[in-house]
Amino acid sequence: MRRTATITTAIALALMASSASPAAQRHGWVAAWSAAQVRPDADQARQIEQAGPVTLRQIVRLRASGPRLRLRLSNLFGATPLRIDAAAVARAAAPGSPQLAGEAQVLRFNGEPFVTIPPGAEVYSDAAPLPVGAGTDLAIDMLLAATPAEQTGHPGSRATAFLLAGNAVGAATLPAAKPIAGWHQIADVEVDGQGAAIVAIGDSITDGYGVRPDSNARWTDVLAERLQGDARTRALAVANAGIGGNRVLLEGIGPNLVARFDRDVIARSGVRYAMVLEGVNDLGVLTRDAPATADAHRRIVADLTGAFRQLAERAHAHGITLIGGTITPFVGNSYYHPGAASEANRQAVNRFIRTSGVFDAVVDFDRLLRDPAHPERLAPALDSGDHLHPSEAGYRAMGEAVPLSLFGGRGEARAAQRPAPLLAITFDDMPAHGPLPVGETRLGIAQRIIAALKAHGVTAPFGFLNGGFGVDDPQSPAVLRTWRAAGYPIGNHTWSHLNLDTVTAPVYLGEVARNEPVLARVMGARDWRWFRYPFLSEGSGPAKRKAVRAGLRARGYRVAAVTMSFGDYAWNDAYARCKAKGDGVTIAGLERSYLAAAETQAQRSRTLAQATLGRDIPYVLLMHLGAFDARMMPRLLDLYGRLGFRFTSLPEAEADPFYAAARDLSLPGPSPTLEAAANAKGVPVPPSAPLPGADICA
């Protein structure tokens, strides 16, 4: 069974991990270093086009420890058999140096010192008794009798290899060797030991485009070093299966991701986790040479998300946890020159990655790397300069941002694993809320909010009606019709939004009843007997509260309790004032504070739930159909997606046992709140996010 979970740690995450520690998962061969194989282009292939036998020395950094090792050599793209006349391994003195740091160990193949690899095939060496540790730089020597006509390798090695005429396999140094780029004919180094592997599969961002040669500064290298530095994750290795220019759906550089996933992930030894970060090349190529049709834009989003579903099915069938990475910004890149439609595609795919539940975990690299002022672009400090690839600082940030608890460590790491939180969104004060800014209409506000909800896949947002609101606005009936036409339900909020603290129980229940004919007309046969207390006030005394609960119960109601609110109504008021003054600078500040308050309150609600109940509950968010809400709704829903929330309906949320006293009004009141639960347990209640002051644009 799979679970999806979320944590925020500089980036938004969704987590799931095995209950077993990595060290307990397996004992056997584990990929300690890997490279995804491609067919080198002509210039790359010419590097080792040399007559006669040649010695090729290649340096790789291992990410696992063990007393012995073996190699997997590849002739995957070869058209003829590949003959390797001798091979050896030894500890290297340093990356980028042909010097060995110890005696070479001869490799054998089925007991022989040579091997012939059929075209399209790969072979393992016999195990070699060479103890190595994570972080060891390993030199791999091969003697090639003749250069293969069709080569196999990995051009984007960001590592120096060395080529020398003649047989120098195992020599302490190669003083006359020619430095060349790339890895050639080597696919894996595996060690025999306890642990498991994480395969990072992707494009040039995973491959490490732009890092200095021999620096081992890819984000996967940073992650591997962090895993090694923690006793709980020390048994985990990171295997890099990135290919620069690779695409998910179509051939680019190397086979497409769907085609190579089995070979580069599932077939690798000891794989327990796979991290997928790919798709930017699919989006970029779509419009690189010419604009694409609207249908083509829709199709690529559907095809990418469908491909991710397929990868998840295949990973899970082999017991591999699949972790998705959001696609990073690339507006400003001169090669792809993406426009608004490409950015919309990226946002749509990222929304799927964050919220679909297809991935067992999500690492929000988009949020980490983007420029807060221009989220469609990389942050300047993390941009390599081409507005597509991160700089080395960006790669370091990526590697440092992935929490090690993602990989099923012991103790407190497992305690951090929680189900992905559910969020039901509700809207009070329908059909009209707050001041109406100049140039806006009630219907237009509702239409924009509905469009955003639909685009983000929000499930059945619930509205609450005050029949006495908006009676002087001719668009009010159209607002309700539009809401219902979208398939969204509406419940009772009393006729005129009375505060129960200021009236008697009979007067209050009369307000409830007065609202019902409007609801019956609007909702028809659909269930509308959900009640939202205006001001969330349930009465200042137990007698009044009990009387109202009894009256509501007699009329068949359940209470729509609220467990998350950031006071969105206050921004609607401030926005109307600022818009009247044409104060765009202050409005921009309101946008930032609105999102900050929403995030703060989301984390506050989760903190209270986890501290008092030991788990997330399905949260119920209170909002309004206000003008500023309409302006911010797409960004707000993106925020909740980045925080890992999955959207649900009010009835589904309040089916949780936490809401029992709201569903069953025969139970003692008031309706449950997280604050009350915390107070009952003596748990400190964090402060709420501040609201914009009434003096803003006054």
C-alpha cells in the first residue's frame, strides 16, 4: 500500500518511505556508481578512434561501501561485438588524475581476463576482492583491441578520462595519456554489501550540465554526501541516470524516459527509490522552432502526466518508491524561448506532480529555484546564466534541500511521515461579499474564482448562502446559478448573517428557516443541510448553544466546522480601497502578505493537529467570494498544491472522527476546533498570521 505525505523544508515536499531502515532492506549487490547509456555523436565518438590497441582509464566516484565489487560493461548501441582484451580496477589518486593510489586488481569475466560483448548487450565482470568505501574514486582500465564502430557511453560525464596507445592496464600512472571527455562502455559499478540505491533519473539538470569537470558538484553528489554523513542513511547510495537533452516522451539525446526506465531504474541492482526530474525538454521542444496549437499544448500536458502514471505503476510493481521532482523554471532561455503557453504547461504538469498522488513523494525543485519576484524564471543567484540550468550554487541548494527522512530512516525520521493532508475549501457570505472595487462585478468575481477552482481540480467547494445579502445587486441570482452550474453545492449561513451572541436562540433559528426556501430553489434535490455559523460564533452560553444545536438537528443539519482560516476577508477590504486610489505598489504588497498569511495558517493548523492528535486531519478552509480572492485564487491554489495538500469535499473531510460533534448534533457542543483541542491538552497555540490594517489605503 502506498501513502503520500508532505513536509515543508525550504521547498514543499510530499513524503513516503518504507517502515524498514535502509540497512535492513537488503544484503547483496548495490549500484554504487552508474551512468545512463547513449549513442555518442560523431565528435564524441572520434575521441577514441585510434588504430591498434588502446588503454582507456576512467575515473568514477563510488557512493556505497563493500568488500568487493563488479562492473557492468555496455555495448548497448553497438552494431558489432565489442572485444575487451583486459580490464582492471584500482583506487585513483584523485579525480582528473591518471595516477593510481594503490595496486590494480585484474578483472575477470567467467574466469577469463577478456570478454566479448554482443551487440546490444551488457555484461558483468566477476566479483573483484577490492574493498571500497563511499567516496572512493575508482580508476577503471580497459584495453580495447579496436575502436568499436558504433560506440556506447555517456558523453556528459563531467569527468576526465585518459587514452593511451598500447597496453598500460594497471600501470601506476599514464604520463603520456591524452585527456578525453565522457565515460565509455561502462554502465555500473556495484558493491556487495548492506544497503540500497536511489536512482536519480532525468535530463541535463540531473546529469549536472555546467558543473566544473572532476568537481563532483551535481545535486546528486551533494545528496549522496549528506546521506553518508548521517548514520541513519549511510547505507544508501545515489546512482545518477541523468542524460543531457533527454525527454520523457520522444527521442532526444538518448532513449526517451519511458523507454529507458526499466533499464536505468528497475534493472539496476539494489534499487529501493527512484527520483524523477524531467519534462522541461519536452515542453521546450514543443515550441522551439514554431508556435504550437492549443490542442498540442493540451496534448503534451496529458501525455506527460500519463507517462508519469505509467512510471509509477512500473516502479511500484517492483517495490520501488517513486519520488517526483517539479519541473524548474526556464523562461528567458534563448534556446527554447518559452512563452506564456509553455509556462502554463509547466504549471499544469507541476500541479499534477504535486497534487495527483501518483508519486509517493514530491520534491518541489520549482519552488526552491524560482525567482520569488518572477516565478517563471530561475532565481538569479541560482541560475547558471542560460536561464535553464542551475549554477553550482543552485545544484548545491537542490542537493541540500532534499530531507533525508524521505528515504525511510529510523526513529524520528519515520515519525515525520504523515499522510498527505486533505483540504476542503468553503466560501461564506454568498452571493455577495465585501466591497465591490471599481470596474468589477459580483458575477465576474465568481466566474474567476470558479475558473481557478476548476483548473486546479478542487473537488466540490462548498458555498454558504445568506439569502438577504446582495438583494440590491441584480447579478446575485446569476452568481448562484453560475456556482450551481459548475456543480458546486451551497449550504445555510442564515438569512442575514446574525451573530448568535447578540440574539436569542428562537430568533436565530428563525433566520435559519427563513433562508431555506432560497436554498431549496437553488439546490433542488441536492443535499444542502449543512450549516455554517456566521462569525463562527456558537453562542456565549451553554444553554443557548444547546438550544440552537437541538433546533438545527431537528431540521436535519450538520455543522460545517472550520479548521483553517487566514482572514481573507480583510484583504478584500484593503484591496478595494487601494484599487480606488490606483495604488499598485501597495496592492503588490497585499499580494505577498496574503500568500504569506495563507501559508502561515496552513502550517499553524497542521502543527496544532499533529501536536494534539498525532496526525493530520482533513482541514476545512474558510474563504469568501471577494474581489481580491478572485485576483489571488490561482496563486493561492498553487500554494496549497506546493504545500502538498490534496483537495477534497466538505462531506468527505468532516467524515473524519475529529468532526463527530459537528456531524452529530446530539453530542455536546460546540463544534470542534483545533484551538480547543490544543487548549484541552495544554498544547501552546501558535499565533495567527497578521491581517492587513484598516488604515491601508484609507
